[in-house]
Amino acid sequence: RPYTLTQTDQSFSESYLQAGRAIRFCSAGRLWKRAVNGFRLPIGRGREVPEHGNICVAKTILTVDDSAFIRKLLRVTLVGQGFDVAEAEDGVAALEWLAAHDRPDLMITDINMPRMDGFGLVEAVRAERCHDTMPILVLSTEAADDKQERARLAGADGWIVKPFNPDQLASAIHSVSQ
């Protein structure tokens, strides 16, 4: 649906239509969330969001974890870093989300989940041609080398042990996204 993005000094205003992704206005090094009834909220400086002229399209990250608390913690952390976040509570829900939406720029998944664990999810995602190059990070309480090797062989690009540090997460995202 269309919405209006307006520069702080009100000298610039245009309407845009963008399906499925947030559009943010970039001005003087600041990113602004989409305007809602003419009001904008700054989300900070120095965020790594690709610029397209004056419009920034935020990268979308799909987080997959059976813990609502971890999903919320990831959402707060990632949105604070300038990302859009989609969520799924297990591997089955993640596959359903992937089938119904545009490919996210990256997926972060837990390993130990009901219905379909992270290993099965990574293997299923890699088997789909449209998702076979999507970066995948594993975020798990598991730290054993054999689990990490199994995830790598399934197609995961990186591994982070919970609890995570926001800077470590940002660094891992940057590393696998290049």
C-alpha cells in the first residue's frame, strides 16, 4: 500500500508503493522509518542498509526459534540494527513462510525445535533452488563440534552460540552476507 515519506524540513514529500518490504528515507546519514500520519522516527546513524537513491530498502531476516523470548530478543536486536524481521516458531513454519513470501536476505535458525529441527530446515532450504544461496546462520545453545559440522554439511554458513552478543551477531550477519 502507498505511504508518504517526508524529509524532516518538510521540503520533500513523495508517495511510494512497496509490497512486502519496509522503505526508509535516507537523509544526511540518518534513516527514517516510513511516515505514519506525517510523523517519522529516526532509527540511528551508520546502519548498513542498501541505498537506492534517497530510498533505503532494509534487508529482511527470517528468524526461526521455538522460544518466543529468543524471537523477541532477535527482533529487538535486528530491528535496532536496521533490518526487517520475519519470524517462525519451527522448521515447518519457516518452510511455510518461505513458500508464501519473497526470499529473505538471510535466515537465522535454532537447532532444537519441535516438528522440524534446524538441521532438517537447513537441508530442506538448500534443496530448494530458489533458496539454495540464501545465507543461513545457526543460533543455538549447542556448542559441540559434531553439531556444528553437521550444520555446515547441511548447508549452514555460520554458527553462533546462545546467549548471543549483538555485535557478534551483526558481525556474523555481515560475514555471511558478502
